[in-house]
Amino acid sequence: MTKVTMTVNGASVSGEAAGNTLLVEFLREELRLTGTHVGCDTSQCGACSVHVDGKLVKSCTMFAAEADGTDVITIEGEAAEDGTLSTVQQAFQDHHGLQCGFCTPGMVMAATALLKENPKPSEAEVRHYLEGNICRCTGYHNIVKSIMAASGQNVEPMAAE
Amino acid sequence: MPKDNGIGASLKRREDVRFLTGTGNYTDDISVHRQLYVHFLRSDVANGTINGIDTAAASAMSGVVRIFTGADFEGVGSIPCGWQVTDRHGEVMKEPAHPVLAQGKVRHVGDPIAAVVANSLEEARNAAEAIDLDIHELPAAVDMRKALEEGAPLVHDELGDNLCYDWGFVEENREAVDEAIKNAAHVTTLELVNNRLVANPMEPRVAVGDFNRATGDSTLYTTSQNPHVIRLLMGAFVLGIPEHKLRVVAPDVGGGFGTKIFHYAEEAFCTFAAKALNRPVKWTASRSEAFMSDAHGRDHVTKIELALDADNNFVALRTATLANMGAYLSTFAPSVPTWLHGTLMAGNYKTPLIYVNVKAVFTNTVPVDAYRGAGRPEATYQLERVVDKAARELGVDPVALRRQNFITEFPYATPVAVEYDTGDYNATMDTLETMIDRDGFAARRAASEAKGKLRGLGINCYIEACGIAPSNLVGQLGARAGLYESATVRVNATGGLVVMTGSHSHGQGHETVFPQVIAEMIGLDESMVEIVHGDTANSPMGMGTYGSRSLAVGGSAMVRATEKIINKTKKIAAHLMEAAEADIELKDGQFSVAGTDKSVAWGDVCLAAYVPHNYPLEDIEPGLEETAFYDPSNFTYPAGAYSCEVEVDPETGKVTIESFAAADDFGNVVNPMIVEGQVHGGLGQGIGQALLENCAYDENGQLLSASYMDYAMPRASDLPLFKVDHSNGTPCTHNPLGVKGCGEAGAIGSPPAVVNAVVDALQSAGKNVLHIDMPLTPARVWDAMNG
């Protein structure tokens, strides 16, 4: 076990982690930040997506020890202090971009990263960027719509009817 | 202007805030003080005899608390099956035992053999690798046709063969159907496979068992769509725990799609082991474990024959299906290919004679049970494919052929024992044809051809049955459960309401939608109503959520309980205003006396019920809490018309969905935003089945698709934006809300639309392709074109 120290959602945290402890296990078990989810064991589903030093990372692909000294943002760090939802979070609620909510933290983290890289993505660009995030509930329609809306684009033509 | 409250409002979901901020409470988020972890050692062969399990070395390893095997479960009940089918010879189905941990034999890859309980998951996994297993591998029964042959390997030796049942429906019609087909002007025949699928909710299954030695109470936290059903099945049939000593909690559940209805061995194990060890025991499935232990879906092989007269009227339909049960009978498995499938074979058409034969087959594969639609997608797929093929053979327009044979008068009793209460199939088809600009298709096809692509259009109908009931009927059909739903409505002294429902939300949005109904009934803001679900400790016995039943059945129970509340509050209001009860009106949260200006507010009446100083104590009790159980008198019958337009690349066989439209009749709609979301999700799964998904076994029973690397889940780039419409609602006539259910429609109606479209595209290039089995991968399409 080694001591690992990192900044998570703006606060410095440290804990004990074995060499093979994944970042997602450290977040969920050690820090009890259970918003980051585990949906597979092959790094395909993206439910565990977080930001590490500003980059979108599947936290099942990184050891906790590798994240030593980094700045990590999880879904718990996305809303404002007073609880106000981020633009992306609010768009997901406004456009019904989630159902069971299990993939949602990863989707929000991915969408937030996308809009930082590409503030006005096309529908095709959104779909391509979400390649690493699987949702089983929504058929992606409203996720794409939510992200386009969060980017400030008109989503009226994407109305369901 | 759209409503902002009550029935018909697209209210934003209140549950979203916790899911969007990482503060949901899923079962794996629950950690109980002093909990242990279990890892299951699972069979890596499909069929084998267990000669020995040596756990000595493993038991001595670091952190191991105890290793359980099948021997520890002798005297413990079998995992029960909840539906007994009687076959066409009057015999009840064969029902083999299903032990919690394998006893004597393993019967599918993934069958749990031993359970290692340790202080950490890592220690449990490491010790499992040190267990010395002596298993003699046997030939496996995998392919259903071969499994029924004489001399096939047996899944259950004691049964003598692998046939679970041979069901005929309606048996009395069989000879008449045969005769009609023999004499018909035209018969279209189609053999097809309804591919095996894995439901794959994004949250894998989890179970946490806990036991309180001081009280003798057991608690199970589990990823379930129906915690009361789990409590009954596990308590009464497996572990022998009376319901008052067993609490089952299904908190936030990350999707179900049917596969979280069933009672699973891991739930029973964790509950059993927690008591045996006096420590909480937690199990979290990995995704690969989910693939080999969650009940699978579909897996039918069917021959269907449609007979038409010289005027193209459907005169008879005959189908013969092999339905895979897997190695054991999962909770509702026997009902899926029978009562949830045969009863829907009339579809939207007035075919007068129908006969359905289903042989259910045991194989050395994971058990197969209900998956989104459950039997109804299988019925719709074969029917809508054979109608399309008939239209092509006869050279008639496939929509015109459907319209000609539509049922147009309701109520309509089909020859397969059900009565459709309402519907308007021409209306949904009219809307669909407008939505898709059918007249513009020729130009779009020309544009595709100009760039070297083929374009096809597939259109079909569907009907489904939701809210399966009534209980006394399903009991006659073999259900070992009632199919009512319950609700307790508790009004607090200050006027707020809490509804405790037996329904369970795992993505459907009950917490938002149910309050809309009560808000409408009483005239309150929906924020005055809170929904409690998912815990047997605080809600009345309920049957849970599946089969698109929540609003039609659970919502109806809530309406009935709320009506009792309103009746009682009217009595109180009459007393307070010194008026006759019959003159009391309730509107916008105010009670008034008809024809006067007297009124009293909702909150004042509620307070009077709990502070009964000025109160008719001689007539009614204080307090304001009512429970209702609602048992529907019939199924509901959502229906609609779907369309898919595809482009096919003739060079590669790759299919691209260019557009998809759905026109549905769901009866009345409470929250249009949520209804549309349900349709989107169903379409995603149905298109996934048609183009991508396939659960594959090799001939030895090895599961080839056991991860997201080899089971193709639909991704964002695989699906289009959907056009959906639900403006043609014909309200259900027999439930108080007039609702029909919308959860499964998308998954039922979409697979035939995709396949019809691809066949149409290939035909446009002069290819004599009349059918391709799903999934329509590039390889299969290319092979069909070039075969």
C-alpha cells in the first residue's frame, strides 16, 4: 500500500492504495465518491469517466498511484457550490437526456470535455465523441440533443415530433 | 399552450438532479459496516459432472472467511419458477431443480459452483483461483434442433429429454388452420431466427445480504425491478424466511429491461451467507459475469405460414417455434414464448384462424427469460416479416396489404383468446406515411443510387399487450402470482402527500409522473406529492415494474387510493362547512359547497383529520391514509406503425439507418417528454437487435460474446435521430387513466422495420433476397447479396 495524494473536486485528498488499485476503485471505495460508476470490465462503457488534469479519462484505465499529484474532477464536482447545475447538467435535465442515470455521470463528463474542445459540435461530431460511452436507455437521441443545447445551438429541429 | 402541471405536462424529472450530480443511491453504492465480499467460482464448461471440489488450500488463504459449495445448500429450496405451462397434451411442463450453487452437475458456462467469502474482493478472487475443481466435461446440448434429437446430450438427466413443453394454441383450431392453409389461394412461408440477446442494463447486478442476530431479521439490497416479488420467491421458496422477517430493498436501479425481474441465485446466496456468517455479504457482478449469469432474451427459431385468399385477405396463420429456455427455468421463462407470444399472433389483422405451436427446449446455455417486450417482439417480428414477404410475392404494396387486413372495429376478439378494447390502426399508419414523406422516397432512392448506394424503405405495424391481468385469468394460464398493483396514499397533516407504490422506477420516471396524476385529481401543485418505492418495509405488497404496467396498473391503484382519500376529505369538508356531502366539490385544492360561496382549503381539511376537534368522529376515523389494490380486468393494447429507411453500401454490406419514424397509440399520455424518451430507448434496443447484437455460443456451449468487446451494443453513432408521434391515442376503456403503456413498443415494432427496409434495398438492386436473419451485419448482408 502506498499513500496517494491528489486534488479531487478542488480539495486535497490522500489515502492508501495498493499498486493495482484503479482510480475508479480509489474514488468509490476510499473517497466514497460513488457518483463515478463501473459498468464494464473492458474499458468500453465510459460510466467511470472523470477529468484528470483537464483531460477526459476512463478511471478504470488508470491506477490510483498514477493519479498521484493530479487534479481530478468527478461528477460530484460539476455543479456549483450552491447546487446550481452546470450548463451541461441542466441541459440533460431540460432535454430528458437521462433515464436510469447510471451512464449519466460519464456522459456528463464526456460532454463537458467535448464542449471544451469543440464549443459548437455538429450532431455527427457529438455522436462520434460519445463512441466510448454506452447508454442503454435513451437511444442517444436526447443525449445528443442535450449536448447540442448545452453548446447554445438551436435544437428545435431535433424535437421528437 | 402546453400544460405545466398535471396530466399532459412535459414536466422535467425531479429524479434527474441526484443522477446528474452523482448523488444517486445504487445498490453498489451501499456498503454495510463489517461487510464481506463474495466471489463466485463459475463453470467454464457448458455441461459436466462435478467429481470433486477441493477447497482446503483456498480456505487457508489470506482473508478467506468461508467457502460455500452446493453441499451447503442441501435442504435449501430450489430457485423457483413463477409460471407453469400446460402443454397441448395436457401435461405440465418439466420443471427441473435449480440449486443456488451447482449440485452434482454444471449446466452452463457461468453456473456458480462455489462461493468464496473473504474480507476483500481481491482476496476472494485469489482464493477462488486456488480451488481445485474436478469436473468431467460432457458433450453439450446447444443448438435447439439437435437438442431435441434422440440421443442428444441431456441438460437434466432425470428429465429423459430436453423438451420442456410442447404447447399448442389454440389447439381446437389446429385442424381448421391446416385445412385453410391447404386450400388457400396463396401461402407465404418464412423461416427465421429471433436472435438471442443480452439485456445489458448499464448497472450490473448487485446483492448485499445483511442479518441482525438480535432480531432475526434479514435484509437484502438488490438490483431488482420488483422487490416484493423477490421477497416472496426467496423467502417462501428458497430460504424459508417469513416475509415479516425479510426486508428487500431495491434502491436506485440502473436499468432493468426485464432482466432484473427475476430471482437470482446470488440474491439467495448473499442473504443465506449473511445469516450463516453473521456478517453482511456483498456481491457486485462484473460485466463479463453479467453476460454469463443475467437471464438472456429472445432466441426463437420459427417457421411461419400466412395463407391468403384470391383477394389477398388473410385467411389463416400457422407458426411453429422452438424457444430456448437455457439450462434452468428462470422466473417467468415459460410464459414468454406462450402466453406473451401466442396471444399476440393476430397482430393488427383480422386473420380468422391461427394456430401457434411452441416447443420449449432446455440447452446448456444461460437461462432465457423476458427481455423488453418478452414474446411480443418475437410475435411481431415473424408476423410483420411474413406479411412483407407476402406483399412482395403477390406484387402488392405492403402498406395496402396491411390496411386491407386491419382490424377496424373494436372491441375485437381475436382467434387467439384476447380482446382488443380500442385502437385505430389506419390512423397511426396515416400519420406515419405523412411523417416519412413516403411520396418522396423514389427521389431519395435515386439520390442514393447516384452515389452508388442502395436505399430501402421498411414499414410495419405492431401490437402489444401490457399490464397483464386479471389475476384470476393469469392464474388459469399458469401464473403462480397475482398481477395486481398496490398503492398507499398518505396525506400529512399539513396537506402534503406521500404515495407508497408497489411499482418500481429504474429509469421510467415514476417520481415525476405519478405526482402529476394526483396533482390533476386534487388540483394541487405536483410538488406537494412525493413517491416512495423500492423497499418492502415501507410500501404495500406490489408486483413491481415490467411489461409496461406501471401507469396502467400501479397508476390505477394510486388513482383508486386517491379516490378513497377524496371521498373521505369530502366528508370532512361537508362537516366543516355544515353542508351535505353530495354538494361538496373539489377543485384547485379547494372544497366548496355547490351553489354557495362557502369554501375550505385542502390543507385545512387535512389538518382537521389529524387534529379532529371539529370532526365527525362518530362517522369516520381520524387520519388520512388509504390503500388500494388494483387488479385490471384486461390487458391494454398499445399499437402503431413504424418505418425505417436505410442505405446499404453494396461494396461492404454495411447498413446505415437514414431515418426512423414511429407513430404510436398509447392511449392517454401523462408526460409526453417521458413517453417519447421511452420510445427512443426501445427503438435503440430494437435497432440494436436488428443490426448489431447477437449473443453467440459455439457448438460446445462456450459463450463467445461475454464482454463489450464482442457483444455489439449500439453506440451513439449507430443510431439516428428518431421521429416519434403519439397523437392518435385511443384511450384504454378499462382503466381509470385511459393509459396503455409505452415502455416496450419501440423494441417490439422496430426490428421488422429494419429488416423489411434492408430487403427492400437489396431487391431494388435486383437481388433475389427475401430474408436475412438478424443481426444484419455487413458480412451477412454482403453474403446475402453475393451468395
